[in-house]
Amino acid sequence: MFDTISGNYDGLNRVISFGIDVKWRKKVLQLVKASNPKTILDIATGTGDLAILMAETKAEKIIGLDISVGMLEVGKQKIAAKKLSQKIEMMVGDSEKMPFEDNTFDAITVAFGIRNFENLEKGLAEILRVLKPNGTFVILETSNPTKFPFKQGYVFYTKNILPLIGKLFSKDNVAYGYLSESAAVFPFGEALNNILKKTGFINVVDMPQTFGVATIYSASKK
């Protein structure tokens, strides 16, 4: 599904979020940058937006992992254009069964990807496994506003406007229907905090963004 929309994905993200997703990713960058990581893994990297942004850290190696070959190909072109191919490696792989040793990465990020995990707890357990002790884990994911009138406005937007934008930009209506539906039912805030803690993460914090339409979560490993 993601292969079919890879060519339109970046442009559509900017339109859907009114460009605010760029600001959210920069906040993720600052959280990761503060821990001075040498190795970074960006899971569900897609076309590599966040992996490319991570090049602004002092990391020696950044790996972008995704199951969609189509998305990765777009990402490789972007990385080559920015002359970052020596620093960023794009890799095909399943986030729930990663080809890395235990305790490999200083920092791990996931932007708009964990809601696509087939088994959320299994995926998070894999992340915990490959994260180094005291490592930094940061999630950026959609969430649902809970306060009036943002809650009502968000529901109207995701049910009516978002699918319409998807149809205008892409031939794959199913893909963008899925993206909006998965965002609506995915656990967020305290619910996701509890899943992270249950998996074994510590220092779990959630930071709602832009009236709660997205949330940044940070966590660590014992």
C-alpha cells in the first residue's frame, strides 16, 4: 500500500498537516540532539524526512528502516541529493523483527509509524531490545484532541476533508482511508504511556502538540 503512494507521500503530508509536521519533527530532533547519540535508528522511516533531519546531530551513523521499498527509494534519492549517503543508510526491514544486535543504538525515533505496527507491543519490545541502556526513544504520532472545539473540528476534518485531499493527490483511496482510520483508533496520551511502561521503558513522557492533533513521546531504557 505504501509503495503505491510513495511518490505523493511527502507533498501530501505537508498539505494534510498545513506544514506543521515539519515543526513537530524539529522538536523530535532537539530531544534526540540533547543526548548526543553516535548511532541513530529511524524506524518506519518512509521517505527519510526524520532520518535526514537527524543528520543535524553529531551522530556518526543513521539508519532508516522501512518495510516499503518504494518509500525507501524516494528517500535514497533525497539523501543522495543532500550528499548524506555516507552518513545515512536506508534499509528494508520489519520493525517487529529487526536485523540488529541487542543494545545497538543510542537513539531510536519513529514518526507516524507505530500505528502501522501489526503488533504494537511486539514492535515496542523489539525497539527496547536494540536500544542501548540509557538510550533515547522518541515517538511522534497522531493523536485526538480532547477539548472543545478542537475535538469536534478534528473529527470533521479527518472524516470529511482528509479523504477528499487524499483522492485529489493520489489514486489510492484505500491508503488514505486507512491512514485516517488508523489515526482515529490508535491509543494516545496516557494509554500509550502505559503500554510503553508495560513494555519496559522508563522515564516516559508525553507532550501533546498543536491542540493535541499529534503527540511526542520520549522514553528511555534501564
